[in-house]
Amino acid sequence: MNKYAVFHVLDTPYSYGKDKDTLVVRVRVARNDIKECYIYYKDRYDWENEYNKKAMNIVAETEFFTYYQAEISVFRNRYRYYFEFIDSNFEKFQYNERGFINKDFNYNDMNSFQFPYIAEEDLYQGINWLQESVVYQIFPDRFCNGDSSIDIEGTSEWGKGRVHRRSIYGGDIRGIITKLNYLDDLGVNLIYLTPIFKSTTNHKYNTQDYFDIDPQFGTLNEAKELVEKAHNLGMKVVFDAVFNHSGSDFFAFEDLIENQQKSKYKDWYFIDSWPVTKSKNKYYTFANGCDNMPKLNTNNKDVRDYLLSVGEFWIKEVGIDGWRLDVCDEVGHEFWRAFRKRIKSTKKDAIIIGEIMHEANAFLKGDQLDGIMNYPFKNAIIDFFAKGIISGREFLDIMAENRALYMDSITKQMWNLLGSHDTKRIYTECDGNIDRIKLSIAYQFLYIGVPYIYYGDEIGLSGGDDPNNRKCMNWNKNTQNKEIFDFYRDIINIRKENKVFIYGTFEEVYCENNIIAFKRVLNNEETLIIFNNNENESIVRLNLKSKGVNLITKIIEDLLEVRLDKLSFKVYKVLNNNEAYSR
């Protein structure tokens, strides 16, 4: 056995309370190294009885590692446990807190892993409505102009001319309100707006006033109307919070510039040297050289209190359902812990989603965020389905590592995007190849997590890097891509009608020659999904003797051998031998 690969620690995601009566335990071993894995467990203070024994199941596999997991319960939730591995030679190895157990010594209970107690206040509760969501991101200035009377000077004609970084097209809150029925028809139930607070730019990430809607977009009352009407249609609304930095015209920074070291706000920012001017970068900013976005000092109590009040205000005043947090990994953990307490005390099921473009386990232990924008997912989708520059094995490995990083409930809440206002559009990434676009979308909706649509992707809007990825929404049905729209609507319906795609587990079934297959399982419901990411027709022999209902065509097919067209997928509801299917 490869002992060097074995890893376990008493911390998420390797050991954590699922609820007050259930402990989730995960352990890592080398791939293809063991045949069976067991956990032995009992009450921490039980010195009399034998250990309970339970088989552990595989929850993720990569090229190098396999992750086993089990859920265990004991009286009063005080745990003592160790692992047993059986390798291909049927040799047994036992592993505890000290490492591998020397068989020449009697087992000492004190060397077992010990999870002292599942404290209810430490439990992370998943948010069902978030897990059941389909996110639609709106860049307000480019979505819909519903009230031209508030257009500012220099507003361009909708969709005309070359898009540049300073372009203004007049999209507003009224426009979003007028398109709620469109979003409802598509199947969206969570709207995420990039910042709508007062600011001098089209993107609004340099906030001037955190308590006011930008007049370019409308009024506070219109924001309330948007949320109310969205709620009436069963949609949630999330706003974008920029707490890492303010705009350079924010009142505190304006005072600092005017009064320099005498300003009472001088500790709200990070100043390199005095005197400070807006034209010279003598202070920390968002990214290098972004002088109009000075970085806030969230360690300062006054700053912290101010921003916490912002988070609370929009939930109380407008009724929003949570926050997306811009560049939140550049803000300290202690601030986000305080933010979470304030937000959850204001609205218990409000969500907090971070913009973190890489691994984020430190923020996702249950005390800060509810999820992140899952850019590692997006990047893998692009590399496999759009570009074909990684293999199916590499793709599944990336996905497995991503799952292995987090608690199961967190994985179900990740915003799995294909693109955003910061990246190239999926249409452009796929060079307009509709089959590759469909494969990307299908995986996004049939995999674990929350599917995320960037406005316009559903009608084939193209766009490269910023600012071309922020084109105006095309509302001319004659020039929209109806094939993509209909596919989005169909795959959304499949996900909504089959809860296994929301709450089910993931099991890899097949991976060969860029053909991948996996199962999603929930209780007695089992689905099979197969992707052919090749430019040729393929036949997949899975040796499954059951039948399945093709959820696209509604036709019952044998699963022993499945034929797939080039660049295509199939999704089946697996039927038991005695199970009939009715449409």
C-alpha cells in the first residue's frame, strides 16, 4: 500500500458535522491502491464496547488520489474513530492519529482520531433555495433600457457603435422589470445584478455612495419594485457588494484628499506616503494603477461598522435575498465572519457568495461564505469542451479535486459559470460551434452545483475580452439564436423536474478517448449522463443490463451499448427491472 498518499485531518472537508447527530468523515488514499476502506467508530468515552464498523464509499477520484467518505452517528455525538484499508493483496492496514498502527502492539484507544463533540452552533446548514436556483447575471447598463428619460448625456444608441470601456447604453432597473416575464419563461429563479449603487463608471465597481441607487439606473423605489415583482414570480434577487475598495470620490476618501493627515478618515485606507493626490498612486488600490478604486481598511472598526450597515440596509429596506462579494479574498476572514453574523441575523436564509477565482476552502468552512463563483469549473469546461486542450481524464480530475476541497453542501451551492462580465463569452470560446456550446451547457446543468447564465449567452451573444463581453442584449427575436435559447429552456426544465440533478451524489462511470460518463443518484433515483467530446460518432459499452429513459427524446433505450453522435450527450433516467415510465 502507498502509505505516503494517505491523508486525514480533523477539519472540513475531512471531518465535520452534517447535522447534530451525523458526522461526515473523509479520507484520501492513492488511486487504485486499495480494494476496500472501512471506518471503525464509537463513543469517545466508551471503554467497554467494540468499535462499530462501516464501509466507506468513493466520492471523488483523480489521477493520483481516491477520496472515501462515510456518515457516522453515535450516542451524544462524541466520536472516536480510525480507518482500515485492504489492498489488492488483501493485506489490512489500520490508520489513526499517530499514523499507521504497529501490528506488534495492542491497539490503544487514545490514539484514535477524536471529534470531541458536534456543537450545533458550529454546524453549517445548506440553503435549499440556493441549491435549487438557476442564476442569471445582469450587467444593468447593457440589459434593457426601460426609461430613456433618465439617460445621461453621451448615452449611445442601443447596440450601436463600437463598445469601449467608457460606453454608456442606458440599461436600467425599469428595463429589468419589463423583462422579468422573459426570465421567468427561460426558467431563471435567481437574478444577480452587478453594482447599481451611485458611481461614475458604467460598471459601478468604484462606489461613490453605498446607500443610493445610481440615477442612471433609477430610484430606490424602483429597486424595491424590482425585488417585489421578482419575488411574486418566484425569483430571488442578489446585489453586488464592493467592500474591498471604494471609489475615489467616496466621502471618506474625498475628506482624506482635502485634509490629508488631519482627516478623521486617514486610517480608512492604506497610504504609502503623504501628501496624497488622486493622480499619483501613493495608496493601495484594487489592482495596480487603479487610482479611482482605493482599497478600504476593513480592520478599522469604523470602516467595518459602516460596511456591515450597508449589507444590512439593502436587505431590510429593499428585501434583497443576499450578496455577491467582489474580490472578497482580498478582505480578511474576520470581517467576513462579522458580515455573515450581521446578514444572517437580518435575514436567516440570505446568501453570501464570493468572487474568488481560485481554491477557496478557507472561506467555505461554514463561518463566512455560502459559496463562490466557481471559476475553476468554468476554466475546465472551456479547456475540455470548448478548446479540446485537456483530456477527459484531466477534466474529471479537475472536477474531482474541486469537489474534494469542500463540504458536500457547499459543493451543491457553487455558482458554476461558463462566463461572466470578466471573461470571454461561451459562444466566442467555442468559436460559435453550437454542439460544443450545448455540451458545455449540459454539463453545467447536470453536474453538482448551481448553474449560472451570463445575460445574452442564452441567445448566442458573442464577445471576447472586456469590453466586448459586455455588449448590449439583443432583443430582436429575428437575430437571436433560437436553437441555443430552446436548449437552455429544455435543460433547465430537466434539472427542475429531476431533483437528482440538484441533490444527488456524483459517481464517475466511464472515461476513455474523451468520452465521459457519470451517474447522479438520489435515494432510489438514478440517472446516467454520457458525453462524447469527439468529432466522430462513438459507441460506448457500459455493460449496464438495465434500460433508461432518454430525458431529451423521452424514448426508452437499452444501456448495454449506447451510440452517440459526434459532440453530443445523452441523459437517462435509469429504470429498475420492474419500473415503468410514464411521460
